[in-house]
Amino acid sequence: MNFKVQTPLLSRRAALQRSAVGFGWLAASSLLAEQSPSPAVAKPPRLLAPAKRIIFLFMKGGPSHVDTFDPKPLLDRDDGKPYPGEKPRVQFAPTLDLLKSPWKFQNYGQSGLPVSELFPHVAQCIDDLCILRSCHGTNPAHGGALLKLHTGSDNFVRPSMGAWVNYGLGSENQNLPGFITICPTLAHGGVNNWGAAFLPAWTQGTPIGNAAVPSDKALVRHINPRLAPSEQRQQLDLLAAMNRDHLAQTGPNAALEGRLNSFELAFRMQMAMPEAQDISRESEATKKLYGLDDPVTENFGRQCLMARRFAERGVRFIQVSHSDADVQWDQHGNLRKGHTKNAAEVDRPIAGLLKDLKARGLLQDTLVLWGGEFGRTPAAQGGRDGRDHNPEGFTMWLAGGGVKPGITYGATDDYGWFAAQNKIHIHDLHATLLALLGLDHERLTYRHAGRDFRLTDVHGHVVTDIFA
């Protein structure tokens, strides 16, 4: 069955409205009273799918792969020397000589994979990780690279990957959105990074707070209404009656139906969302596992704990962003201070999330993705205490959801500048994520403006070598 969609000559709603004796009224009221299924209702995957959902741990700014999960002995040896190869034709800014990592690497777990001392807690979960060391993109600037990672395009407004996943699979919980983004950044693409573009409105991400709001204050806007539920129900019914009259005159209107669906979801969310975000009933041991007992890890830890709660309630795509208005992971200078601060904030919460998902039996069908929009150069900036943007080769990792645990896949060159072996472009990453969810990236299409669109455009190869 193909996902290709074309605008119908007559919508289901319009057809029912124009049918016999009052059936139009029944159709519209059914939509609002939930007597007919929501368009976001869960759909079975088209392929055998080990994963049911994705949690994306987004490290905004570009963490350095050569300082985290991709050690380079030659970089240590040749510290301070000129890079022996040819640097990329397009660079974000000039770079200096080679800079070795300030952090030591150590092998962990039965797999014996190396992790830098920046991530001692994640290192304890190394046997669950599938580390992709050969990722690469096309844009050295934050804005274009963020859009590429999130939407598959770095220069057009396209649906985000969360919206595509939500469109392809629907939501398992009709009282919560199928796509939630927790404390997202408003910079470098902003809402486009979780938007639906031309996909149906219900597929877009629902933001909880933003990067400037502490996670304990992050809420869905207007989640606490001033009106009683009965009064809101009357308002929605009145609105439905008015729109029935409008649609009877104008015919199909997908945008209007999308708004009506969003109003209904917002009505149902008023009870479900506060309960999902309420962590007061979590045990003290669980809160400690996520680092809520430490002011350094508390903010990101709460985001990760909320991600687990949303995952077990059937949300299909959950994004957790580590984004700081002052530092982020973008260390052109002050690399030692900045990466130390950032890693300290996320290391324990990420490990807590992985351990908690595994203990609850959720890791086997939850695909966890970690990474930023690009990596950083092996050559120095900022007086030999910084690194430039590097989309030519960087690391992301996966866990759970049907990937081989305790392995590395692909490689950058000897110094870590270019993806060199088993290269994984962003389009390949997207194709692989969809495949693990049971979606064929070449068939998950949507017709808009006279052509078929997909997340991977006309590119993308599934990296089946990492499948368990």
C-alpha cells in the first residue's frame, strides 16, 4: 500500500454532508465527538518494524566527535602540525593547525568501545550503543545544517522528520500529540524544525516550552483553560455548526479540517498532558537516576524523564533538545570549558534514560538517536582552544529499536575531518530511521504542488548493516 496522497474531488466530510437526511450533521458531529477515528489514529507499519517510536536527543551546536566517541591517535601524535590533507573547499571559518583532544579515551563494556572522559555515565551503557562514525552533511552553517537534519532540506521549507513519522504511523494515544518537542531551540530554522509544512496540520510537532525556559516551567501554551470543560464543549459544537454551513457552500477544505482536528486534540490534551508531565509520582530512585538531585543535571534530566513518560504513553516521536543561549555545543573558542559544561549537563540524564527504558522493556521498541547538526574540525580555532563546524564527517549514535548493540559503524579519516568508510549521509540516516519504524522511505510520499515529496527527496539508502 502506497502512502501517496492526492487531494480528493470531494472530501469524506463533504460527501457525508451532501448525503441523505441529516447525514452531514452526523458526520461533522462525529468528528468532534470522536465517533469516527481521528486522522492521527495509529496505522500499522508497512514493513516488519522493531521500533515503534523515536526519542531524538538533539545536541544543538555540533558536539565534537574527536572529543567524544571517535578517538584519533594520529591527531594526538601530530598535535600542533599542519593538517596534511586538503581542507574542504567550503569552510565556515579559517582554521589553524591540528589540535589533539584535551580528554582521554578509555575502553568500556564487553564490546571494549572507547568513550572519552566527557561521558563516564553514557560509557556504562556502551554495550547498548550503535555508534555511527561516518555521518556527513552538506552545510557548514547552523541554520542550513539544522534544517537538513530535521527536514532533509537545507534551503526549503519541508516537513520535519517527526511530522513524516507521525503522518506515516499516526499516534497510539489520541489524547496526546503524535510528535512532541521538549524545550526546542527557536533559532536556526526555529519552528520549521518541527513543522508540518504541506503535510496535514495534525502531524506537526507540539512544543513544550523552548530553549529559554527551564524544563520545570515548560508547558504547552494555554493548557490550563479559564472555561469549564462543558463550556468549551459548547463552544466547539457551535464552531462545528458554523463550519458545517461553511463547508456546505465551499466544499473540501483540508486546512479548515486540520484546524478543527487541532481544536479537538487541544480539548483532550487538557487532561492528558498535565498528567504526562507530572513527575511527582515517580520514585525518588527514578528521579535520582535522571539526575534530578543535582542542579547541574536537573534541567536536562527532567526533559529526559518526560521523554520516557511520553514514550510509554504512545507518543510516536519525542525530541529533547540540549540548547543553551550562551554556550550550546558550538565551541569555536573555550572548547575545554564549553564541552565540559555541556557534557556534565547531559551525560547522567542520557544514561539514566537508557537504563530506565531498558529496565521497563521499552528500549527494545524505542529507537534513541543522539547527535547534533554536524561535528567539529580536528584543526584548531580560538587560540588553540576551539574547533570549527565540520559537516564533512561526524558521529551520531543509536540505541534500542532494532539496531546492533555495542558496535561502531563507518569511520572518518585518520584525523577525523572527512567521513571515509561506509559513509552515511543525512538522507541515509533518515531512510534508515524510517526503515526501523517499518516505513519505506521511497513510498512514504505526499503529493504537493504537482509533484511527490518525501523526507529523503530523491536520495537515501537504508544502512541495513546496523540492523540486529
